[in-house]
Amino acid sequence: MLTPENIQMWINLIGNSGFPIAITIYLFVRFEKKMENLETVIIRRLNKNEE
């Protein structure tokens, strides 16, 4: 059951954790792009070596 104390606790938790979560998501998105680029380069290299 939600009580005013529980609601306040959740608001504080989200407020305190919001910034780190946003930074983590941003970094994961950037990391994913770099991994996709790395994958493309590796596949090109492997295809080039097979020829």
C-alpha cells in the first residue's frame, strides 16, 4: 500500500538516482555505436583476408 512516507521515499530515490541513470544510458548508447563500428571493421577485414 502506498503511504505518504513510501511515496516520499520513492520520489527521493528517483531524484537521487535519476542523474546517474541518465549518464549510464548515454554512455551505453555511445558504447553501442562504437561496438557496431568495430564489428563492421572486423567483418570487412575478415572478408578481405578470405579473398
